[in-house]
Amino acid sequence: MNSTESFAAFKAALTAEHEAEDATKTGEYATLMFSLLKLKEVNRGVITRALDAQEACTKEKERAERLHLRLENLLYKRSHLLNDIAQSLDVSTPCTDAIQTETGKSLSAKTFTKDLKVKHEQVLKLLQREQVDRRTDKEVLAQRRKELELQLAELDTKRRFVDEEMQKYIVQLSESVEAAARGFQVLGADPAA
């Protein structure tokens, strides 16, 4: 065997060794990239669910506030109407008694109740129920915020893990490329060619 044939055999053996090593590294890199893509997909799902939960909490809070404001407005109007009714019942005219006697019918409204204490207690009970509902909504909101923070912390941990693993594989890949380039330089071949 002459030197040209032995050089060709050495070069073929070296090339086969580097190709096998590169195939292994490429497979590991592909596995890592696939894992990274899966992790990103999971993270997107977690973030989407967390944002949906946050949006649902915000909508429910706004709805509760609108209903509470509406209730307060209705109670305010009711109070004024009851006050107007009470004032109109107190108004007496000189002819009212004569007309009632002549017709035999009562001209005053009989639906008004002077028992405002009972009405006041009913309104207080409604407001207390509203207050309990608001506290419950606040607790639900706080719980969902905690869940969101936990999910975001988990996401950050996963990102850090992937970044560290990616750096390891990049360093290993760089070292392999440099070793192959040195091998080509030892053989006197141009690695760029």
C-alpha cells in the first residue's frame, strides 16, 4: 500500500468517525429543539389559560360593580319616591273632605306604608348579601392571581432549564466543529472547501 492509498484510507476513516459523531450530535440537538418546541407550546397554553382566567375575573368584577351601582341607583330613586308619596299624603286641601264625603270614595293613596323601619331592614339585608358576594369575588380573584403567579414562576423555571441545556449543546457542538476543523488542518485540507 503506498502513501497515497494510506492517506486516502486515513482520511476516509477520519471522515466516517466525524460523520458518526456529527450525526449523534445532530440527533441530540434535534431532540433538544423538539423538547424546546413542546415546552413553548405548553407555556403558551398555560399563559393563555391564565390570561383567560384573569379576563373572566375582571369581567365578573365589572359586572358585580355595575349591578351594585344599579342597585344603589334604584334604592335612591325608591327612597325619593317614598318620600314624595309621604309628602303628598300629608297635603290636605279644604275641599278634600267635602269631596270624599259627597262621593263616598277616598282620594288618598292607601298603598304607602309608614313602616319604613321594616323597609330599611330589608335594604340592609340586601346590602349585607351584596357585601358577602363582593368578599367572595375578591377571594376568587386573589386565588386566581396566585394561580397565575405560580404558573408564571413555573414557566420561568422551565425557560431557565431550556436555556441552560441549550447552552450546553451549543458549547458541545462548537467544540465538535472546532475539533473537525483542526482535524482537517492536520490533514492539510481546507475545511471551508
